[in-house]
Amino acid sequence: MNTLKRIAVWLDDRLHLTALWASSAGHEVPASSGSWWYVFGSATLLCFVIQVISGACLAFVYIPSTNEAYTSLQYLNHVQFWGWYLRGIHYWGSNFMVAFMSAHMIQVFLFGAYKYPRELTWLSGLFLLLCTLGMAFTGQVMRWDQDAYWGLSIGAAILGRIPLIGGGLVHLVLAGPIIAGETLSRFFTLHVFIIPGLIIAIVGMHLRLVLAKGINEYPRPGHRVRRATYDAEYAEIIRKEGVPFVPQAIDKDLIFSAVTLVLILLFALIVGPKGPHGEPNPTLVDASPRPDFYFLSLFAALALLPDWMETFVMFLGPALAILILIALPFVANTGEKSASRRPAAVLWVILAVLTIVTLAWFGLTSPWSPHMTAWSGDPIPAVYLKGRTPLEMHGALVFQNKQCRNCHALGGVGGERGPALDAVATRLTAPEMVRQVIQGGGNMPAYGKKLTPAEVSALVAFMQTLRPQATPPSQNSAPPENKLPRDVAQILAPTAPSGKHRP
Amino acid sequence: MDVSARKRSFQPSRSWIVLTTGLLVLCAAACDPPGKPGPAEIAPENIVDFQTLYGQNCAACHGADGKNGPGRIINDPLYLAVLPRDTLRQIIQYGRPGTSMPAWDQREGGPLSPKQINALVNGIENNWAKPVHFATAFPSYTGQGTTGDSGRGQKLFLRDCFACHGPGARVGTVTGADYVSLVTDQMLRTSIIVGRPDLGMPDYRFLNLGHVLSDQDIADLVAFLSSKRPAGITAMYESAQNRINESQSGQQGGSTGQHVNESGSGQGGVLTKGNEGSGTGPGSPRQQKNEGNKSTGSSSLGGPK
């Protein structure tokens, strides 16, 4: 016993463990900061630790080569004892890490914690966020499936648009002109060595700053931060109501971290890992890649942007956002901290969250994307075929064969790119349909050259039946003599088409 | 009082812990957690399950269960009895050029491999073909060798079809230029022979109120309808079919012949029009063909090895 004690004392003498404990775990924090609002930072750190441990375990099996990456993930999913669970933990750990990091950032913003004297704490946190998103993107590439391949392609295509250096950057990121074996090695190195190393370093700095500048006190409305007086005020708060972080203020962090851990383990158990979805084979045209949820909003934004503002928004958008976040602690350096006195800050948070969530929802459903298999896989509801004439039935065939269904839903099934056509006859008259089919317009391509006159007639005859039973069909409101423009009448008239219309 | 009582009721907690832990361990050992990934995704080109293939590629036009779609009913014993197996394969492989039936063979620009087309042919035959007992012989599928008389066809049309397909009649006309431009003679012929049992159109046995339409009757009806088709379109259909026949004879010794042997329909590897007709010509009993299917049914179900 005595020997053990002597060893402990010797170690403490050499390593200054007691002093380290007193200055870190034992440092005094304002009692008011022992709040449920302050738990997200520690939860994010816990997620990172889980990611490091589960990632290291995965690296024992994962082979970062284009030939074997996909196979080694299949091995983890199906052969390795509970390997799928390990993948699940790593996947859900990353989801929770991004989610809690966002919650932490919002809390810090709303509590004014970025203000004097904690500007660098905010900045280091911002870089941690960027690193985490970098981990998320490179991690998605590790899955080396269709999502990974196309995600990478889109990333490279965005980089390639940068003027002057774009091509060189793509070459640098992909380790060559195309996505190949070296690309995977490069992203493996980033995901496993470089970015985690950076994160560990910046987390160290982040925590050091929290210790040096003290944790933000719970903001009180009316208490304004002034550069001249704040340090003395904070020292006074610590003197009056300071409590050691361990054990007084850490309890809620521990409880929340435990809940986080249980949640990650449960989600991994119940929902499991993601993918891998389909081999990364660019020749498979029926791939429908989607990014992980943290990039869904970006995916949707890029898909919905008009062409002319793409390049503009792609580079200025993120650059501007990052610049604003960097400038924030210096611009709003002093003043009110409490959210109840900063309505603009609250509105900004609501706006940002609503934008991201809405875009992510669009990214998930991606209504702009045609359903490429609808024309051959989604049957026409039988009720739309009951009692139809042979020509109308044939129009339904043309409807499927020309892949109208890929963009237009019937009976709630099919693409959402164009309007659903269940009641199209109540909106368009037959001549209007003919014009729309032949000339296109309103985001629809022209099908005039892809359809014979007979096919157009059949198609329009079918679509004229698409209306609720009790609702009359749409009628032309123009005067009768203008009802059919002559050329449309010619198209509709059952005259003999010449053979040249056929392929 | 109440609270402490409830607390006390939890006192025998050791048995609770043992029970819960035991259940959890049992559950973990016995059942797969819902998060465990299912079987690995099959690459699209390796799918040979009939239901999946049919659902992904055919159901949109031919109906979810082979019927009630806008396209030809497939889930119909009579149709499958009349249709030679090789023609079924040929239609899937090459489609019906100029019509809404596209080619599905990879060599023709479609998505399906020969293995998958084989699975579709076998699946259709094994799931939907049933022995049909008829008093009389079938009409042949193509009607090769019978020349139709359009004038007689018109009379037959007025007698047998007019009630439903006359102008303003219940079902709707089939003599309009648009309709006959969209269908080939073969499609007309098949429609007359098999009808649309799912939609209420009777087959060739009942169109003439109890009198079976003869091969000649059907050919005459087709000739009449065909005469309504604008010039040029018939020639287009014929040239497209000729192109298929040529590319067929080019591949005759290759994989196509092999599949025919696998399927065991015993009709040889020649798929040209003329041979189809003679394969299941008038009078060839369906029972024979079905027995042939049955004997190879189990081996064809599993698909090619």
C-alpha cells in the first residue's frame, strides 16, 4: 500500500497530475452555466471519440482500394461478426456529431458566447465545423458505392468551375483527371489521418480557450458586454458563484452524453448502417444517388438553382457564409448576450434552420428528378383503363412507352417533375394538349419529333379521359371560330400521314 | 405515502434485473436486430427473379398481374396457347418495331440480358400458361398462308364486331385511321383470336354468337381493318419485321438457338415467321405443348445455370 502511494506521489511529482486536474477538471465555472443548454459541446466531443474508436475498428477490415473497398464493406455487413453494427455505430455517430455540432453552434450564437473575449473560441469552433463536414464528405466517399462515386463527381464538377485554377484543383483532389484508385487512397488519407489530426489539434485549442477565457456565463437580459469591464465582471461572477466543473457542473453533461451514447447504439441496432448501395459503376444508368443527410440541403439547392446563377451561388454562397461567420465575433463584439434582447439573431437562426430543413426535405424527395423506371414499372391504375376505347387504350400505351410517366404521375405513382395528370382533362382541351405535347414548354421538352400524328391522337384521346367522373372536361373559352387553329385541326384530322413520320 | 409504496414495490429488483437482462441476451442471440443489413443488393443485370423482372419491365403496360393493362393481356391461357414460345421470346428480344413494344435485348439497345429474357419467357409460361381444352383446333398465330378478303371481312365485321366497335358503340371504333395506324396486322389478328378477357372482349370462339371464327374469317377481318390503314404505314411495319427476320437469321446458330433447347419447347431454333406458323399450325393441340412445358418446368424455373 505504501509502495503504491509512493509510486503515485512520484508520478504526480514528475507529471504534475494534481495541478493538471485542478486547472482543468477542477477549474471554476459560473454556477449558471451548469445548464441543460450547455451540454451539446460535450456531446459532440463524445461523438468524435466514438467516431475515432469505431473508425479505428473499421480500419482493421476496410481495404482502401477500388477493387476491394466495396467488397470489404460487404464483408463487414454480412460476414464479419457484428461488423454491420460497427458500421452502424460509425454512421450514426457521424449523424449525431453533425447534429449536435449544429445545436452547439446555434446555442453559442443565441447565448452570445462568441462575444468578447471568446472570439477565437468561436473561430476554432467554426473550423471544427468545417473539418467535421470534411469528415462527412470524405466518409461518404469511403463507402465507395454509387452515392460515393456520384457525390465525388459532383464535388469535382463544382471545383472545376473555379476560374483559372479549377482544372488544377480537380486534378489535385481526384489525384488525376478522373475518379480512380488513387482518388480513394487520397480520400482515405484525408478521412483517416489528416482531418482527424486537425480536429484533435483544434479541439485541443478549443478546450484550452474554454479553460483560459472561462465558460460563458448564462446570459442575463440587460447585462451588456463591455470590453473595459467584462473581465472584471467575469472574475466577480467566478468569485461569487463559481463552482468546480467536476463534480458540480459536469452532471448534466454526463447524463446527456450517456443518453447520446445509448441513442447512437440504439439507432445503429434498429436502423443499422447505410449502404453500400450498388457498385460504383458509372455505366449503370439506373443509379439514383443521394448524399448523406448533412449534404441533402446543398444537393437540393444546387439542383433547384437556375442555370445562370449556378457558378455565382456555388462559390460566393459558401465563401460569403464562412466570411460572415468569421467576421461575426469581431463585428458583434460587445453588447447584449441574451437572445431575448436580440430578436434579429433569433430570426437569423429560424431562417437558417428553416432554409436548411426545407432544402433537405426537397433533397430527400427530389421532385425535380424524373423516375427513370416509372414508364416500365408503374402500372396505369386499372380504373383509368376501364371502359376506354381501343384508341384511348393505345394512347395509354404511348403514354408509358414515350416515358411520359417518368415525369407525370398517375394515381400518385410516377415522376413529380411535371404536374400529375389524373385530372388533366379538366385543365386542358384536346387542342391545348396537342400543342403542349408537340411543342413542349413550361420546362417540358417538345415531343413533336418523337411522336407520329396517330400517336399524338391516341395520347390526347387517352388524356382527355383523365378527369373525375362528375367533372366536365375543360372547354375552350375562345370564340367558336378560333376553337381550332387550322394547323392543329390538320394534325387532329384523321388524314393519311406519310411514311416519313416513321423512323 | 403512495410514492414510497411504489418505491417499495420495486424493491425485489434483483429478479427484475435478471429477467430483463436474460430477455435482452435471449433477444440478441435469437433474433436479428432490425438494423442488420439484408442480403446484398443484386446488380440490376443479375436479377433473374420473374416477379421482379416482370414488375420492373413489363407491368407498366401489361398490367400488374399480366392483365388489366393497356397493352396485350399476357396472363391468358388462350393467348399463351396460341403464341409459340419462340415468338414470345422474339417479341421480348426485338420488340414490335413501330409499335409501343420496345426491344428488351441488350444487343438491341434494351436493358435485359439473354439470361433475363429467358427468365421472363419461362416465368410467363410457367405462371400463366394453363392447359386449355378446346373442341376445335386453334387458329394459327400468324395465319401464314391464308390470304384475307377485305370485302368478306367487311361483312364479317358488320356481323361480329359492329355491335361493340361500330361508330358510337359502347367500346369504340377500331376502324379509324389513327387506331389502325398504331397496330400491326399481327396485333389485330391476335386481338381477334384472344380477345380481352380481362376487359370483357370475347375471344374468337364467341365473337360470332357461338360459332367459332375460322382461320379464313380471322384473316378476312384483318384484311378489312388493314385496308383502313393509310398507305405507307403497312410497308413500314413490314420492313421493320424484315429487319428483325434478317438479324434473327444472323444469330440463329448463336445463343437464341441454345435458349430454345434449354426451354425444351422442341420447336427448333428457327424463328422466322413461316416456321412459327407451321410450328403451331391449325390443329396442333395445346395439350401437347403444355406437357412439353411441364416436363421441363422445374428446370426452366431455376433459370439457366
